[in-house]
Amino acid sequence: MTDKIEKELKDFLFSSFKTKLEVKKGSYLYQEGSEATALFVIITGKIQMSKITPDGQELTLRLCSKDDIIGELSLFCAGALYMQNAKVVENAQVLVIEKELLEQRLSENSQLALVFMKWMGLQFRRTQTKFRDLVLNGKKGALYSTLIRMTNSYGVMKENGILINTPLTNQDLANYCGSSREVVNRMLSDLKKRNILTIAKGKITIHNLEFLKLEINCENCPIDLCRID
């Protein structure tokens, strides 16, 4: 999405809606299966979007922060229910966008309705590519895809590779992959032995990004789609 669309949508939401909500670390803004009555814009803090798989594994889909919009995927369906869990991982403040008022505002402004539709389309495509990677490439592909997405969201170029500049535990990575920590441990150990990556102080440096891309037949999607945030 272009900066212009992002700014136009953000300006519209902050000028049309004023209700703000404080949410504490460890709580849920909403949970999967509950009634979807609003979407939210994150003002401060971080919120983790996830689903619980049929076998009970937590699958982390996004780590959202300032200016991200969440809660949108099923908002305009009849009897809409939230499709994901929104867990607060860092004390947050959010702007509350009530469903009925949003529908009214968009019906009054066709240009903004189009902007909103384009943004919604981008979110669906992001989710689809994430599930595609999980389904087509198995556990290894899920990890490799997650690492690639992490470099696009948090990567900082260094002399020896790309530093993923956010702390990650092996359990965090397992949640992003819908896998167990033990499986991720083994795969990371293999990648370290092959000098594909190193881990220091909880942060990962990718030394050979091309290896990860080749292993999953990466389609080199636009960075707007291939992100974890």
C-alpha cells in the first residue's frame, strides 16, 4: 500500500472516531469467536494476532504496533465473529472504530470507501500468503518463510548479513510456524551449523537470505505482502 493511501485512511479514522481504550499486557483486546463489533487502530504498544489450530497449537500471524489496524477480517459479514485472537504483548492504547458508525461514514464518502476496500484487500492477501506458506512448505518452509518475513519487517543491514532487530525466543518462532519449540530448535541448530544464521542475545542475523528463499521457491512477493507486522 502506498504512503498516500495509508495517510488518507489514518487521517479519516482519527478524525471520525475519538474513543480510545487502554489495554494491559497479557490481556486480550478480543478473542477468536467473539462478536465482531469494532476494529481498532493501535496508537501505542504491541498486539499479537494469532489463531489456535485444531491440534491446540498457537499460530501467530502478525505482531502489530503503532498505526496498524486490527479486527477487520470479518467485520462486515452478517453475524460477524472475530477470526483471530488479539493478545496484548506490550501495554497498549487503541482507537476504537465502531462497526455501524464506520459503515455510515464510508457510505457518505465513496472515495474513502474505495481506499478502505484497497486496504482490506491487502490484508486478505497478506493472510493468504501466510497460510499458503504454511500449507505448501511444511514445518521447515514455515520457519524459513517466517525468517524471510522478519527480515522485511525488522531487518537491519549489517556487514555480516541482515539483523532481525527484535528479540525472538524459539517458542516465539514456533508460534509463528504453528509448530513445537523442539522442532524449531532442531531446524535452527541445522541452520547455524550451515552458517545460514547466527543467534546472539536473543536476536537472529541472517547470513544467507537467498538460501532460505531458494528452499521454499520464494516468489519474491512485494514487501507489502511479505511481512510479519
